[in-house]
Amino acid sequence: MEKPPKRISYWRKLIKGLHRRRIFRWAKTWLLMLLLMAVFGDFIANDIPLFCRYKGAARFPILEQVLGGGTIFNQTTDWNNPQITSKIYPPIPYRFNSIDPLNSQFKSPFGKQNIKSLKYRHWLGTDQIGRDVLAGMINGARVSVEVGFLGIGLAAIIGILLGSFSGFFGNYRIKWSIGQWVITIVSLLALAWLAYVLPFYWPQNGGGIIFGLVLLFIFLQVGLSRINFKTKKIPVPVDGATIRLVEVFNAIPNLLLVLVISVLFPPSLLVVALVIGVTHWPMITLFVRGEMLKIRQREYLLAAKMQNIPEWKILWRHALPNAIGPALIVIMLGLGSAILAEAFLSFIGLGLPPDLVSWGKLLAASRENFSAWWMAVFPGLAIFLTIFSANRIGEILLEEMKAA
């Protein structure tokens, strides 16, 4: 008796199809390499030893600094101290902000450099004040990954929540009592006032404060939905309000939003992530809404309604998981756009603190000396490859989802 053919699951078939595409494998490898540089950048490029012996005891200075705690080592430690022996440095013995005065004024990667040995060569050259470009590129990878994932993550949370509510509930399926309306409006005004005031008292945490207040508002709405008010109920036009909100944000030029937010808050990674989240959520919202409009008419959802399962459970357990898969496509496309937005902000001198180095800042430094081609080529190539990889993964994912 012949065995029936083994059934391949949808996700396994999709992953197999993706890995058959050579461009997907190259793009995935590049993004994974960036992720590894972001996580282990301190162990790759640093002027602090990976390993040393201090008073005879084995110590790991970089690891101790990364983990925090009571380490005795810092940026001012004298590594020529005779009590510190057996030093092993990272492959690139420079930090992104280390200054080599002997190799300032834009030393070329292929030109003559004032170095003690080949180990101390600046393989991608230096900038005007003698900072190593390769170490800056590695730190730029960390900045791009952190800002890109934080920014598009914030945009994805907002977009998926608004898009799923808008597409699933429409304009008449949610009804609030007058009490819920009053509490929601008052709390929204209070939280908006706090979002304006609190960053003046804690300027370094402006982005985190905004994010926390948004989460607080969401939790408040979840709590209100569990309270049974006895007053008259009025339909909530979730879909109409979401579409109007998207139209308002799309009507405002992204550049204007970026400049306003960057001026209101002090430079930090969280502020740049906030800028990206605010400017990218409408695209995700519209995509998820469109998917939810199709999904809510499927037979399994109609069957769940016939069994009197609460609509919130149907949304979270059945509808949303089926909409998130296609939403990954637009999120991947948005990731490339988010990294480009961070590079643009850094290039014009907004968003990031002065002590951080990013690809956009390296690219901006090339304007000081047009003959320093390496200051434009290497950061520009990194930005191009990252955006290209994220976009190609999103496009290939769309093609394979249609074929699977």
C-alpha cells in the first residue's frame, strides 16, 4: 500500500521558496552581518583590551563594561600600567570616537599612514580629526540597527493595532457608553498635556515618555472595555477616525514632521526612533486594514461568531495572526525606509547626539574634503546595501507568499 504524499506546511514551503532565491540569501546574510556588528561591535573595534591580566588575575575589560557592574576599567585607564600585562586587543584597535592625531587630515586607506605596525593601520582611512572610518562604520551599523528596528517596531505596533481595529470593527461594531466617551476624551487630553510637559523635566527620555504614555492610553482603553456602564451606548467610528487620522498625517510633509519633532526634543536615539515611528505607521495601518477587511469575511470567522465567541477573542486569536504574515512585507519595506530616514537626519545634523558616529554623519563629513572619497563611498555603499537588502527581502516575501 502506497503511503500518501507528505504534506508540507505553508510556512515551511514559504521558507524553502525564499532560500531558493540567491538574492534573498545575499540580502539575509548582509542584514545578519549588520545585526552581529551591532551586538558585538565593542568586541570588534575598541581601544580597550579583550583580555588582560591585572595584578596577575585574568580580566575581560570589554565584557565587564558591557555587562556593567563594579569594573575598575574605563576610557581613562592607563593601559601602559606595568600591573596590566598580557593584553589582547580586538581586531580593530580603535573605538569610533578614538582620535589618532598622527593620522588626522583625512588619511587615505591606500596611502601612507603614521603607524607603529600593520596592526594599527586604518583600513578604511581616517576623517579630519583622525577617527578610524572602519570603527565608525561598525558603530554606524549599531545605530542603524537600533534606530531602524526601534522606529519600525514602534510604527508596526501603532499600525497593526489601528489597522486591525479599523478593518475588523468598522464604524458600528464597537459601542461605547457616554461614561466611556467622557473618560477617554479627558484621559486623552491629560496624556497629551503630559506628553508636552514631561520632556522639559526629563529631556533625555523624551521618546521613552511618549512611548510610555501611548501604552498607558492603550491599557486604559482595555480596562474601560471591561467596565459595564449603564448609560446609553453610542457607536465608535473606528474605521472612519483611523482613515481621517491617516489622511491628516499623509497631508503633512514627512520632512516637516521630522524637523518639528527633532527641534522639540533633545538629540537621542529614542527621538530618532520616535520620528521614524510617527512618519511610518500610516503605511502599515492601511495595509493591515486592507488585509483585515478581507479576513473578516472568511468562513472560520463567521463560524466563530455563530458560536458566540466574543469579538475581541476572535480578533486576537484568529483574525490578527492571519493578517500579521502579509504585514511583514510592508514592515520589511519600511525597515529600509527607516534606515534611510536615520541617515538623512544624521546627514543634516539632527537627531543623534554629537558624540555618536553614524553612516549619515560619516557621509556628511565628506563635504569637508571632496578628495576624501572614502568618506562618501563606504558609508554610501553601506546605506545602499542595507536599504536594497531590506526592500528585496520584502519584495521576494510578497512573491513567495502569492506562490505558496
